[in-house]
Amino acid sequence: MPSLTTYLMFISFALAASFTPGPAVMLSIHNAMNLGWRHAIWSSLGNISGLLLLATLSALGLNAILQSSDLAFTAVKLMGAAYLVWLGVQQWRNAPKRAASASAEVARQPEPAQRPRGLYVKGLTVAVTNPKAIAFIAALFPQFLNVSRPLVPQYVALTLTFMAISLLALSTYAGLAVLARKRLNGWFASGWPQRLSGSVFCAFGLGLLRLSRP
């Protein structure tokens, strides 16, 4: 484990990073608004699984590959951007046009993408196709490691802490989204919140295209 002071400093950075809105937060909010808090948790679990995978790959040297290879970095960046834009377009296409169509959507059997497995995969994909997240983990974690102590236990402790804080943040945003929906049910039935979140996803995807290699 890192020292207590170092660990508390890491927690403060992790809280700031996790509660800053990004693609994972938007996905959690969107799922909570349209499917409910319990469904949003599945995408959140997928996201923190992605963080675990990224932390593991970072420890194995993936970040060094991205830093040294323009081709690898560009490939990951394009995949991430394309996926976020695709999510945004899907939300625009599936947004209900009026309250009646929203009611029909609820009555219908959930589509595969709305089932726990599909939601989990979405969250996982959003995490692992974001080169910014890879660079963030690779840049953040080494700053809090004590090289005079065994590194593996420290890396495990930091990774699990980051996952727990991320899950807390995503769950909090999902809960707030559910409360907002109850208060603004008519507006949500109009489909404009879905279109708004779809636009934000597209903006995140286009923003990734401007990301340069660290």
C-alpha cells in the first residue's frame, strides 16, 4: 500500500476525475433516464471492468506502445471516436417523438442492447476505446507508487480504489437522472433529453479526434 498521505491524495484526484462528466457519465445518465437506475448499474459495472482492463494493460506497457506508435494511438482514437458517435446517432434515432411512442417503447420487450449483458458491454466498450482514459491511468498511477515497496500490491490497491470511486460517481449521476425524470416526465417523454445526450456523445467522439499523442 502507498503511505496514508499519498493514498488520500490519490483519492482526491480519483474523485475529481470520476465526477467530471465524460462519456461514461453520459452513458450512465442516459440509461438511468430511459431504463431505470438498476439498468444503469450494468453499464457502470462494464465501465469499471474496462478501467480494470486498462490499468492491467497499462501496467503491462500498453501506454508505452501508444506513446511510441502514431499508428496504434490513431487506431485506438478512431475506434473510440467512431463508437461514441455511433452511440449518439443511435440515441437520436431511437428518441421517442411523443409520449405515446414512449409508452409503446416501455411496453415492448427490451432489445438486446437494453438487457444487462448489452448494457455491460456498452460500458466496457466506452471505457476501453478511450485513449484519454488509458493515458490518464498511465500518467496518474505512477505518481502515487512508492518504488521502495512492492509495486504490485500498490497497483492493485490504487486500481480497486479507482474502480470503487468510479462506480460511486456513476451511480450518483444515475440516481440524480432518475429523480430528474420523475420531476420532468413529460419533457423526457418528448425525446429531447435523448437527443441532447446523443449530441453530447457525438461531441465527445469528435473531441477525441483532436486528441494528440501524449
